[in-house]
Amino acid sequence: MKKLLLCSFLIILAACSKTDDSATKIQSETSSLDKDTVFSFNAENLSSGCDSSSEMICTINTAIKCTINPEFADCAKAKSTMPDFVFMQDESLQRPTFQSYQIDKITPRDDGLIEVRTKSSCDGNWFGLCNGNIIYVMKYADSQWVITDMYAVEF
């Protein structure tokens, strides 16, 4: 009985510490973001890697690079960190060749996800997810940021 209680306690402790790690990561990332920075990407000069110190920003930047060109070098290893539709191949998608964005607001949700609201502009249509107010729904899991969904809203 004591072993069962000890195991249960250790499992609960491990789960709590994982949640605390995620909460700490979210807090440190969101408090250090510069909302005045405009990030811009062009199909003609996409570069591998990320210059930002924010892993969250790097994940969004990679998603945009893969939006512009799903065959870009960084996209193969990033497939697990963003929705499958980012990698769809269809001429009718009207992928942008240019996209820029600026962080507008970051909102934690009750379900443990966060919403990163951006003001974006692009020269394509791509599901309507590159022009206007674009929300990146994200979570921190397995030591990396993951985009679980993207959507556009009007404010």
C-alpha cells in the first residue's frame, strides 16, 4: 500500500513539475517579446535558422517560411510543430511570396494554450491566413513550441 501511495505521489509530482515548466517557459517567452519588431520574409531570400532569441517567434517565423515555400529547407524538420495544412501542395492556394507580421497581443487560454495575435500583410491569399489579424494558437510541449492552429479574425 505504501508503495502504491509513493508511486501515486511521484506521478502527481512529475505532472505538476511539467506544468510548472510549461508555465515558466510561457512566462519567460511572453515577457521578453518585442511587440514593436516587424518580421518580414520574401520567397527570393528565405534564410535557414532563426535570428530571434525567442523560440516562440522562431516557430512562427518557420511557419511563415513554410507558408511561402513548403519545400524550404527548414520545413521538413518543422512538420511536427505546425498544422498539416501549412504543407499542402495545390496551385490554387495562392501562397504569398512575401509576408510580414508584428505581434499585437499574447493571450493565455484556460486550456493551457496561448494565442499570439499578429497584424500581418502578404501578397497572396492562402486560406486568408496571411493578411490582417492572424492568430497563432500555440503550446509548449516536448521542449518546443508547437502551433496547433492558425486563424484570421476581424477586430
